[in-house]
Amino acid sequence: MNKQMRQYDVCVIGGGPGGIAAALSAARGGAKVLLVEKNGCMGGNLVIGLPLLGYLDKDGRQVTAGIAQELVDALTARNATYGHRWCPLHNSVTLYDHEQLKIILFEKLLEAKVDMLLHTELTRVNVDDGHIDSVTVFGKGWEIEVSAKIFIDGTGDGDLAYMAGARYEKGQDNCGKMQPPTLMCTVRGVELEKLWKFVEDDPEQMVWGSTVEMKEGYNADFFRASPNHVFVGLRKLFGQLREQGELPVDRDTLIYINSLVPGEVHLNCTRHLGVDGSDIIDLTRAEIEGHLQLPKLVECLRKHVPGFENAYLTQIYPFIGIRESRRFNGISTLKADSIIAGEIPEDSIGLGSYIIDIHDGGGAGTIVKKVPPYGLPYGVTVSADIDNLMLTGRCVSVDSVVMSSLRVMPTCMVLGEGAGTAAAMAVKKKILPADVNVKQLRKKLVENGVLMAPVEKKD
């Protein structure tokens, strides 16, 4: 076995949306940074067919910028995104070319002089009296021990924090179950105009239950007006198919994310109940289930859904998308009442504004509630148990309702940028993350383009 030791100012575990933003901002702040990722590219959920949600609030005002906007600007320069579009259901949708983003992420990280390790898993966390001395990562017969002043958990499931012994919670407050994950896929040969004509002729196909809050105008005309959209509908048809035993997924609607390629869509349709994404046994079962369900789903769509008669499967993404797992205790915790009231406290490091979006863990359906822009307190990124551990992404210190809103990727990037900027400041001043001057942190974030208040729409 090859063994190696490395030393850094900041070590980020996980190269998803939050981890990338944390690594970039820490390096740009002057820290020597290592970013460790288990896959062969950076991006995590950014590169599995999903859209970017949450740049605009329910009234169409921009609330997310900074590094999250920088990536969209880079995509725009390559004609690889449609930009932001207001949506009656999702508040906003931003579609983009996922393969181009993979390239952009490497370019940005190299430019910032971030050291990277790919195909590398975290295997051990060495903790002494509430402080991480080092971590051990492993890949291809290489065991590398990494020491750092500050560690940032960008794994989504909080694997670093879990292995460090930090306290956490899991599951939806009312039942303890977790939102089901989805394995994404791409299909081609779709004639969307036929689908839009179908829902136009039968408006009941776009009627949702009483648990879903939506503004007017989410209809065939909206989809026709721009390719920049996500379709969620066919509740009536899917209900009939479920009753007939012909629907191979535990889902009450068809969800497709339109693609920049004509005739291609990304399907967000499998749903795996009773799965804990932080449990390797559950995770294995869900991945297998998803792969077996997707061909059956495509065949079902070909048979029953107008526009999908000639659809064919072209790609199954390399890992399942997890909506919910561990949430770790921070020095402060953001709770549902605060985001419903739209509170923006003075220690906010950015804003969230995506809908409360809870996929019921028991399969009953989806709860959608719109909220005003709300603040993301710095303390949700700072571990209450491990003094040099920071958190980013959906494992930060929030309740399950808040997690259902801030789990979207642009908001995770806002959290990561705040955590990474703070980590660089702490290293420079030789202090712990909990001792960072939040007023100075906010000033730095604003200078870097992070929004602390919504940007009013231009007439």
C-alpha cells in the first residue's frame, strides 16, 4: 500500500455544490485547500440531470448570486444555459449543459489553486478532545493522511461529521421517515408538443392536491413559451395507472426536466420509499431498484403518455440523488417558523427562497409551500461539537422543514461560499470558526457578490 501525509489550511470532503463553493471561496481567501471527491469528476448532484432551482424568489426577484451566479455566467459564455426563468411552481428554473459544467468546475478549481483528489473516499477521522487532528482518505491502494486547521463537510450526508462523532438528527419531524431518493435518467425521441396538447385538452392532468401551493399560469402555454422549464403533472393519468397496476414507480406525477437538446428530457420519476441514503445497505437497494425500474418506466410512458411514443433511454446517471439524511447540530439552528416569516437575521451569510418541498417518506405525495426570502445564519455551518469542523449543503443545522427548502443546489452553494470564506478568515487570524467576526464575514461576502437582500426586478 502507498502511504502519504499532506498538510493544508482547509480540507473539504465532498465535491458537490456546497463543497465546490467552499473550496473555491477558501482558496480565493488565501487558504491552502484540498478538495476530496469520491467520483471521477466534481459536481455531485450538479451533474446528474437536475435543474438549478432557487435563484429567484416567488415574486421573481434574484436572491442567489456569488459563486452560484458565477457558474451560470460561465455557462452563459459558452451558450450552455438558458439562464433563470421565473416559474409558478418552482419560483425559478435554470437549465444548463451538465457536461460543460464539469469542465468549468475543473477550470475554476485549478485557477484558484485548489488541490484535488478524485476517486478517493474518507475512511477515518482522527479526533482528539472535540478537535479533528487529521483524516485518512483512500483510493486505488493509496492511503493519505491529511491534517488541516479546518475541515469542511460537503458530503451531503454529513459523513465527515458523523465519523467525527458530531450529534445529528434524521427524518421528517412528523413521522421520522426520510424523503425518498430518485435515480435520474435521460430519454430522447420525445415530442413535447403532443404532451402539451394533451394537458391543454384535459386540464385535470395539471390539477394538484390541496398540499401544493402554486401560482397561476403553470400550463401548456407556459411550457410552450420557453424550453427553460420543468414539467410536473399528469397526476390524473398516473393515478389511473397506479390503480391498474401499470405504473412501475411509487410516484403520483410525471416530472421531466427539459434539456438543451431538442427531443431530450431528464426524468425525475423513481421514488424509493423507506431508504436512508446514509445507510449503505439501503443505498445499494435503491440504486438497484432504480436501474430496474427505469426501463419499465420508459416503456410505460411509451404506452400511455402522448409525446413519449418513440422515447428511448439514453443515460442512467451514475448515482442516485438523495433528498434527505443527516442534519448536524450547529452553534445555531434554523427552524421552519423563521423561514415562513421570512426572517433575515444580522448574522446571515446569504439568502434562501426556494419552496418548502417535502416528498412524503410514506409515499402519500408532495407538500409545496411558498416562503419569502429568508436568511441563512452563519451558525448553521459551524459544528457545535467539533471546534474545527464546518458544514455545508443539506447536512447543516436546520430542522427537516427548512432542509426541504435549502437542499437545492444554488442555496447549498451559498452556504458553501459562506463556510469557505469564513474558514479562510479563521486560518488567517488563527482562530476557530465559532470566533469569526460575522460582520466582517458578511462584508467580504457582499464584496464577492453574495446577496443579503433580494434584487428588485427591472421593469
